[in-house]
Amino acid sequence: MIRKEKEDKRIEWENKLRRAQGIYITNFKGLDVAQMEDLRRRCDRESIEYKVIQNRIVKFAAMGAGIEKLVNYLKGPVGLALSYSDPAAPAKVLKEFAKGNTNFKILGALVEDRDLTADYIDELAALPPKDLLVAKFIADLKSPISSFTMCLSGILKKFVYLLNQIGEKKGGKDASEGKEEC
């Protein structure tokens, strides 16, 4: 590559690294072309960008983007998986791919400016998808509120019943005759 092309690539990768919510670093040494294509297809299905690029270009892009932690992983043949929406999605895809390919290793990850070890990535891969977690969280928030309204409703019904009973005893007539519907 000529100098201008390298500079353009560095700027492009600097922008990608800034936008990425999750950056996963992998060692793909020992994978053949068919396995790499399979990995890329799996990543594409989940809107994950998986690229192999010169470590030197990534190093300068990472430093320009203020992600110096990434430089520590740039030794040997590395591939980068970038996620722009769900930072946990690459963990699932890469972990699943690594089960069937012993040569493939996940070296680490940078998720929302945090450096993650391989053990933490395993835990992250075991989590349900982000949409499901958000839905469960909202349901958990809603549950106490609906229980509270049901409780208040029960108290109000009992209070109305009590007033009807008092009215029947004092008035001697059926209190339901003059009762209005709410």
C-alpha cells in the first residue's frame, strides 16, 4: 500500500473503533479459507464486522481513537470483530465458532471502554440477547406496580362492600337500590 492508502485506512479504522461498542480480538492462526468464510458469514448474520487488517494500521488507529488498551493485543495474526449495536453479540458468535475450531482463540475484548478477559467473555456469551434482557427488566419493573394496583383495587372493593353493609343496617333497606355505577 502506498502512504496515502495507509493513511486513509488508518482514518477509516479510527472511525470504526470510535463507533464500536464492542471490539473483540481473535487469533485465527491455523484456520483455512473455508473456516474463515464460515466465521465471516456467522458474523454478518448478526451484524458484526469481522476483519483481518495489518496490526500496524490498527495500532495507529487505536491510538488516534484513544483506545490504547487495544495495542496490547496486537501480536501475531489477529482478527477484529466489531459490533456497533449489541456489545455482547460477538461474544456469542465467536464462542460458538471456537467450539468447532480448536485453532481459533478469543484473546480478549474491549466493551464500552472496559478490558475483558477470556473468562468474562465466556460469561458474556452465556447471557441472553440484549432485547430479551431489556424486556425482562421492564416486566420486572412493571410487576410490582401491577401488584400494587391490584392490592389497592381489592382494598377499595372491600371498602365499598363495608359501606353497603353499614347502609343496610342503618337504613333498613337494600343499599344497592340507590347505588350508582362507578
